[in-house]
Amino acid sequence: MRAWCPRCDAVRPGETVCPTCATPLATLEDSVEAGREHDLPPDPEAPIPPPAPSRLRIALTAATLVVAGLAFVAGRSVAHPAAPAAPAATADPATPTTAPEPGADARDLGWAARDGKLTIAAVAASRFSTNDRETIASVSFRIQGLPAGQRVLALRGLELLDTGGGVFSTVEQQQFGTEGGTPVLQNEREPDIYTVFTGPAPQLSSLARIKLTTLVVVRPRDQTIQLDTSGPWPANPLLQAIDPGPRDTVQADLGSGVLRGVELQLRVSSAFVGRGQAVVVVDASAGFGGVPGDALPLSAELRAGGRVLCSRTLVLGRDDNQQGTQGIVLACPAQPTPRLTVALGVGVRTVPLEATLQP
């Protein structure tokens, strides 16, 4: 029996551990001839044939190759990038969807009618939910042909009809002084666009026709108060107060019917100029009260010569939140000028406009 180091591939007679690499030695069967003495050293002159590979050596070599192969495979398995995920399944175009029906909640209309110089067009309609979980609608109108500076407050005789000839949705009615109608909201960016809000409404596709008979508009600004602004206009942050003078008040007729002959006093209570602007405060509290619904339209504009610097319209009793201080404030960009004119209109008037709007 001989001791063989599988690491150094060397025979280590008389050893159990390889003196070179400290590897435990394997025991091999002696392959010499039976008649030969085991303890005789080999002839130094005789050539030593290379040892035949043993089963253990072959087994160890094969095992090493197998382990190395497995490590290589495992390494490739670990290092190989993961395959890309399969793309998400797309919906079959033929599968029904839950898209809202066209014309359910938004609809372009473009229905128009003309009466003399006046033109009215139903532009668009939309439907939405309120905080009370009611589904209501809005309809926008473009109204053109009114005198400059006029503002529509309400539409009288407004009816929204469905495809069967019935009522599509109800609309609110409000009293403005002596006249009533469905109130409208003016668009600040497009002054000729007015919007009406309805009660609970079905899908907009069932809206088939719109009728109205009259426009309720603010009365012309035919009352004026002159302000002397010929003094110096300061350029510092402080504005210069202007004395309105003794003629700082006008009496405005409230209209016809129960208010015929009743006048409202309008007074410029204060005015300021400078810093590239002019500010005028008009007090309308004197005599205010006893108006049906306490809703009285007041319109004002500030002019420099024939040029309008700015204008404003509000409904006293509805737009003013502080009781007893009803009035209107004009704050306009302005350059120094010797005179400013405050033009005022109070109450409403009606403009006939018989119209049926439909496709």
C-alpha cells in the first residue's frame, strides 16, 4: 500500500499527511510484482515509468470537473438577467366600456336667433353635481347688440324644453327692483357671455329647444357727478383726497309700477387720486329700503373726457354683504386729468327679445 497526495500528485511513502500541502494522503494498492520485495528501493538506473492513473484519481478528477461544471452553470444562472415581464393584457376593442354617452354631461349648442340689432346664441351646456348631490345644468348664452356698457341681469320667459316638448329643467326666478326673470352670471373675461344655472337636469342630449321673451338689463348710466381733479397727483404711495364739492349727489328714479316717482339718493362720499389711479366711493344707503326683494341694481363708471376708465355693476341687497353700507367702489387706472366724471344708473329696464333657439 502506498500513500498518495491527490493535490500534489505525488507518492508520499510513510506519511499520512502531505508534508508539502498538508492534504490528507490517499492509500493506493501496490502494483509491483508479487515476487519483488516491498522494502527494496527501486533501481536508480532503471527508468521509472509514469504511474498509471488509479480509479480514485480518475474519480477525483471527474468529481472536480463535475463540481466546476455545476458552479459554471450556477454562475450563469445567477448572472443571467431576468426575462422582461410580459406586457399587460390590453382590452379587446370589441369589449364594451363605461364611457359616458355623448351629450350626457357636456354639449356644444351653437343655436342662435336675431331680433333687430340684438343677437342671442346658446353656446354650450354642461351638467355637474352640487355639494347636495344634485345633478344640475348650466347653459351659456352670447348676447350681442346692446348699447356699450349695458349688462344683462336676467332672462324673462326662459324655458328649457326636451325632445318630447316637456320641461327639460326648471330655472330660478328673481326680482330686480320692479322686474323679474331668471338671473344670469356674466363672464368677466368675455362680457357678452352670460350663464344660467338650472335645477335637477337629465342628460343634455334630451335638451331640444330654448325659448325666451325679454332681456332684463341695467338702466343706462344717465346720472353724472363731476369731480375737480386739477390739483397735483402725488406719485408717492399715498393717495391725494379730492373734495367732491357741493354737487356730489344725484337723485335716481327707481322706475315704474309701485316705484314710479320714488327716488334714490346717490352720493360720492369720497374720492382719491395719485399713484396712477383714481378711487371713487358712491354711497347708496340713503333711501335704500322698501324695494321688492331688497335687490336693486346699481351701475357706475368713471370717465376721463370721453374715455371710460372702468365700470362696475352690482345688485344692492344681494352682492353687498354689509347691511347699512350699501354702495359701490370704482378703482381705475388713471393718469392726471383736470376732471373726472362719475356716471350712475340704478334700477332695470326691459328689452324685448322674442327668440326660439334650436338646432
